[in-house]
Amino acid sequence: MQDQIGSYGIGEVERVVRIDAEAIDIINAQTGGEATKVINLIKSIEKIAADESDDPFLIAMAERAQAVQESFESRQTTTAEALEKLMQEVEANEARKREQAEKGFDGLTFFVYRTLLDEKIGNAEEVSRQIKGAFLEFPNWQKSDAALRELRKKITFALYAQSEELDRITGIVDYLFHLLQKASRM
């Protein structure tokens, strides 16, 4: 029943839009109501996250888009607000791509770096490189509980060297692995 309520009257998704620098222009040029644009943009974000599931930044973006959709469908957010939030996500993704290219980071390293910056962890760039090294040291962390434990330990120690707030560090590590494990299931 909830599926019916959320999409009643919106119609079919016109087309999936590639989430890139031109996406905003394409969405704005689409025919149909603003609600259709919101749904099309959400579906586009979800599709690119699924297609490029090795990029944790896109997985996080898809989760934020899903939160916008839930708020939109429960009428807590207006159509204009939902569309604005989604457009901000697209713009943030474009800025992320530019910064990631400038730094020469792969998707995982940039995702960790951005998370550490958001969490105000000192030496975010160096710590991100250490964490990337830990992932390279334990490439089978998704298949081995022992490797997962060792990887989590290395990441925790790398973060703990910058902040001695263990509860905060644990939360960051849990968040990183939540998204990485979600990405591996896509």
C-alpha cells in the first residue's frame, strides 16, 4: 500500500538521467511536473550508485536521496524543497569529482578523506592514505572475519592517533563499514 501512496499520480519515470555536470539542465528541461522531476532524479541517483557500487560516495549519496524521497512521500518536504536538496546532491557530487581528481584519490580513499574532514579529524589526507593502505593489506576483509577484525583495528588505531574520543572513533569506523558493506551488496 505504501508503494502505491508514494507514487500515485506521478506517473512513470520518464528516463534515468546520468548524474553529471549536465544533469541539472536535463532535469530542468524535462516535461512534466516538479514531482516527476524529483522521482526521476532519485531514480537516477539510485541507478548510478548501483552501477558504480565500488564508489562509497555514491552509495552515501543514494542513501541521502532515499531520505529525501521518504520525507517527500510522507509530505514532510515540499516538492520544491525535495528538488532543491537533490540538486544540491548532484552539485556536491560534481565538486567531489573535481576535488578527487585534483588529489589523485581513488573512490575509497576520497570517501574516507571526505568523511574524516566532515568529522573534523586532523591530518585527514594522511590518515586516509593509511586507511587505504590497510584496505590493501586486507583485500579479503569481506570474506574473512579475521581480516575484517584486523582491518577495523588498523583503521581504529589510525583514527585514534588523531582523536582519543573512542566512542566517536567507533562511530566513524561503523559508518565507514556500513557504507562499504552496503556497496559490496549492490
